[in-house]
Amino acid sequence: MAELSYTAITSLDGKVVDDQGNFDWAAPDEQVHAFVNDLERPVGCYLYGRRMYQVMSVWETMAGGPDQPAVIRDYAQLWQAADKIVYSTTLAAPQTTRTRVERVFDVEAIRQLKATATTDLSIGGPTLAGQALRAGLVDECRLFISPVTVGSGTAALPEGFFGRLKLAQLHRFDNGVVYLRYRTDA
């Protein structure tokens, strides 16, 4: 059975974007990016809401040439090789290859996908991930905590959910980012 993970880069105060929708403070340096790439290697399918999909779709063409850092080229190849499912009621059609649009986030369909997938799955975006967390679908939360506070904004985790996580790994990076891997009690 495939595992479903939720990965997010958050501020110290648990936000993925500030109240203006900015997340420029979250850009990973090369060391963090390489670590993320290694986490993403087993992922064969990404589950996204429309907004996260639109942010991530830049990876469709970002591979670029040799002028791009190796970690960027590596992640672009990983992202392009994976299937994507976008949950949206407003997106007319996908803008990237290997992508399909679903109108409804169907918990039973995700359970079936986990049961039959031959590669791991990743869910992106706090709103969609919140639905999956509340439904008990997420096996692991991977949080990269950036040493910055943003005040108000969008929370990485649903209200009251943090207490249901069990710390499985902690890793500190030279730039002050801390990686926390949690298992859920799903």
C-alpha cells in the first residue's frame, strides 16, 4: 500500500503564506532543496488543489538548461515524471502533462488510490491536505520550519491537529531551517 505524505514549508508561527499570499520567505536554499528532492523521489502522484497546482505548474518548464542549479533541474525532472491530480471546481483543463482534473475530493477514491498505487503519493496545499488529514488519509507530515514569523496568513495544519502527530525525525539545516517528520495516527 502506498503512503500519502503532506510536505509544507512553514514559518515559525505555522503559516505557509502570509495574509497577502506571499511565500517568498519560504524559498529553500540548495541544501534544503536537495533534501526535499530526496524525499520526493518515491512520489509517483501529486494531489493538489487548484491554487497549489498553479504554483507548482512552473516546474513543467523550469528544467531549463545547464544554467539552472542541479537541485532545480533534479526537482523539475521528478515533478514532470509524476502524475498530478488537481481537485478544482473552476479549473477547466490541466495546463501540464500527466495531469487530470477532478471536481470533487473523494475520500474513498483516495483510499482506493493508496491501496492500488505502486508508488507513494504526496498531497500539496494546506486546504486540501487539511481535508485529507481530517479524513485520516495522510500517513506522514513533513514540515520545514523557516526561522521567520509572518503573523497572520494560511496555517499549514488544521486547527487542533498538531496534537495528533508523533515526531519521527528532526533535522537541522545550516540556514536555520528545521525539518520535522511526523507520523499521523491515521
